Amino acid sequence: MSKVVPTPSAFTPRVFSGIQPSGGLTLGNYLGAIKRFVEIQDQGAFETIYCMVDMHAITVWQNPADLIRNTRELCAGFIASGIDPEKSILINQSQVPEHAQLGWIFNCVARMGWMQRMTQFKDKAGKNAQNASLGLFGYPALMAADILIYHATHVPVGEDQKQHLELTRDIAAKFNHDYGVDFFPLTRPVIEGVATRVMSLRDGAKKMSKSDPSDASRINMTDTADTIAKKIRKARTDSDTLPSESGGLAARPEARNLINIYAALSDQTVEQVLYEVGGKPFAAFKPMLADLSVAKLGPIGAEMARLIADPAEIDRLLTRGSERARNITAPILRQTYDIVGMVPPVPVGSAPWSG
């Protein structure tokens, strides 16, 4: 993986990203996001903030008990995968109120036409858009606030999130223009790695999803070694042998997906993997992928189970993360309010602020 080089600017090089705690973690979450979060953290070139975006999760109804459990499980997944709560700021969104407060400001900056173009709303609302929550329609403005409340300069995103980051840049640019300031950065996307979009094991044209009715379509980060191996053995493939060059994967989505997964787990390029396995049948390649997957994911699953068994410690870490986060977010929100023209509070006995 190539290193991410910070862009010189007046802003502190800072990365923000988040995942919704709306269900169990999958291999897609790990390879498409969390593994890269860890790599960016360990480069040391950025201040890193990683978030469980529980306020986004409730744009569609969540069982409260499930939301609590899923948030703690996601936190465990972050830590078990290598996110260090001392090196990175690790939070759940609702404990840092400045996210929502800046979100309202951005609701007043973003334009209806911008929101109506967001493809994810169309996909999630489907034919029942009139019955969708207002939060589902407007949550891209909150997503922009999640990023910009930290003045984040970079966001690691999957291909399917590029449109949201473009909206974030549009909101930042409009705010800066409307108020004649250079206050919010034009955040840059970080899209890299061979498996930024992991596909279903049952259909290489569909993204691996925790909402897919078929559990065989995905590898869950809490799956046992036997379950992981079984799912890979039964993954859909074609009848041809594996090609020796990446061009041979172009019209073979299932083959491309399995090769991408192997490359990402082994920290190799697709070309390096194909040099090793080109000409092999899937009967020979699948056991290799199963062994690699178990070796890489098994320890993470075991550590997740250990962490989940102590929810009080997870809660303590999240509270500590929120305290660290608010050292950044509270001053940025106050400055935003000052720019917009909102009267600040003054200590009792102090003279009123005159601007």
C-alpha cells in the first residue's frame, strides 16, 4: 500500500472516518475501511479520529438494545483490528454533540437540489421515498459535519462514498464563500488498496453486505475458523482456471473478488497474486484463500469476543475518546457560531461580548 502524503496547508493534517453500527462487522468493513484506518494511524502522518456513527444509524429505525450492542461490537472490532485508543481518537458520534450542532448549520448551507441528487438516498428509500425519514434525506449534511467539525483534511472512503465527500467539499466551499472566510478545509478523499469494495461471495456484482438475507454471502468478523473456511469453499466461481494477468479478470467478477480479497489480506498487488496462482483451478486456490483468511481474521475475532465480554471497559474507552474529541470540536463549533453571528455565552459578572 502506498503512503498517504498530507497536503501542506494551514490545517492540521487530520483524518476522520466512521462506520454505522447497524449490524455485525463483515470482511467488507474490515478490508474496505478498518484495515486502512489502522494503516493510516500507524503511518503517524495524521491525527486520526474514528467514529461509530450511531446518529446516522437511526435514520432507519433501530431496536435500542441492538443499537447499543452493535455500537459496542463495532468498537471492539476497531480495537481488535489494531485501532489504538491512545494513538487515535475513538468515539461514538452521539457522545460528541458538536456533530449534530454543526449539522444544523450545514442543513442551512446545503441546497435541496444537492440532497436530491444523492444516490444513496434513492437506493435506500426506493419507491417509498415519501415514507422515508427526514433524517435519511438530510443525513449527508450531518456526514459533512462529522468531517468538518474536526477540520479533517483527509477521509478514507470507499468508492460508494465519493459522492458524499464531494458534497462535503461543496458545503465547505459554500460556507467559506458565503461568510468570506477560509475556515473549513476542502477535504480530500483517500481511496486506495485492492479491496476497497468487497463483493458478495454469492454474487460478484453485488457489494458484500450485512443486510444480505444470505449469511453465506459474507464473512462476518465474528465467524469461527470452520465457518470462514466453509463459506470460502462454497463461494461462487466460474469453471475456468485463474489467469496470469489482471486483464483476464475483467469479465469474471467472482474470480476478481476472490483474488482481490487474497491480495488485500496478504498485502500484495493483484499482479503479484496472479503471478503466484495463475493457471491454478479454484479447487487449488480456495484452500489457499481459506487458510489465509483464517490466519488473518481468526485472531481479530477472538480479541473481539474478549472485548465484548467487558462492555464497561468499552464504554470507558468511548467516554475517554469523547473527552479528547471535544477538545477539538468545541472550539471549532464556537468559531463557526461566531462567523455565523450567534451571540456567545459570557461568564456571570463579565461584560457582554461586543463582537
